[in-house]
Amino acid sequence: RLCAAAMRRGVTLSPCASSSSRPRATDARGQRTPKNASASSPPRRRREKTTGKAKYAKRIAQHVDIAFMDDPCATLDLPRSSRETPKLIVYDLDDTIWFPELYMIAGAPFVKDPATKKTTDASGVEVRVYPAARASISLVDTHEAFSGTKIAVASRTHRGQWARTLMSMFDIADDGGARSLAQCVSFVDVASGTKKAHFARLREASGVEYEDMLFFDNEGENCVDVAQLGVICVHCPGGMTADAWNRGLALFARARG
């Protein structure tokens, strides 16, 4: 499963990284069978999560396309007015900004080739930034339409040092001198725990209210949790794309009335 996800995104995993997770059995509808259940066991229903998505649907944009590493980024929309411009744009990291996810790789030490700019982990696996993630972050960092907007990241992981190291190694914007992802981001909350807790800390650190935030995440459960706070969210399970960005700005504008 991990290998298939990587190939769709144009990334190759090392044997040790890809063999650590075996595909789980699925039922007739393609749902994964619980580990201790027989093949005839009925699938477990996720009533609470489904109800949550429905309840907060007005604050969650659903994006289903898969982001490919080697495809150029399509056109990114700009907000039509300052009223329709988020004051804080928050990104998840794993499979939203970059791929593979940190749990899939061997980790530090990371090496950046000075000629190719490729960043690899200890086993030689390359970690790559999605084109639309790089382009949208660069847009917010440099365009006058976002002069009042800050960028933040919120990631649920206990591999915080790896995440911060990679953020410092990835080039994002170039306005006369290369700027790293770390330099473009004003607020970083990388820790285990819930996304609600992350956003509570981001609100305190930034002074930005939830209704003035826009959030991108590949996990639907995280979007449901954060939407309960009043944040506009975009669920992008295939990674960050231009369409996910455009849907997010459109939903944020509609929410502003």
C-alpha cells in the first residue's frame, strides 16, 4: 500500500521502509477488515466521524485528486479582497506539504545535494515537496495580496526534530535569495496530540481568531476536529494541489458572506 501511494506521487521508497507495512484484507466494498475479524465479519461503521463531517460540511472543502511530484502546478487563485483573505494559512506536513510521510522513512541524518537540491534520508530515500505546496507557500510569502497573512504548520508527530530539519532544507521561495520552508513559516506547532490543541496554541501565538484561518490537511478526521473550532478546512487526501488551494480560498470567501 505504501509503495502504491509512493509510485502515484513519483517517489520511490527503500525496501526497508516499504516492507514494514503489509496490505490488510478488504471486504467487498473495499473497506479494510479489522485485524481480529474474520472475512465474514460486517465492516465497522464510523457513525461519529460521518456525522461530524456532515455537521461541519460548510467549513470543510473536499478535494480528492492525487498530487503528482513531477506535474507542474496549475494556476493558483488570489483572494478578491482583503475581507476574503485569510490572516493565517496553516498546513499539515506529512502528505500535505511533502511525501513520503515521516513514519515511512529511515530518518536522520538528512542530506541535501548542493547541485540537484534533492533531499534524502539516511537510507537514500528522497523526500519531496508537492509542487502546489511549494507554489502556494511562495505565493503567500511574496505576493502583495497576502501582505497581512502569515503561514503556520501544524503536524501531529513525535518526529519533530526530523520535521524541523526538513523544513530548514527545502527551498520554497526565491526573491533574490533562496528562502527555506522554515523561513517562510511564522508559527510552527509540531507535536503529538490533537489538532485542536495545535490550533489553540497557534491562536494564542498568532493572535488570529479561528474564523480568520484556513487549514490544509490530508486527514479527514483532523479537518473535522479543527472545523469544530470555526476554521475553514480543506481535506486533501492525495496531497496539496492547486485545486485544493482554490477550493480553500473559495470556501473561505463564502464563509465571509
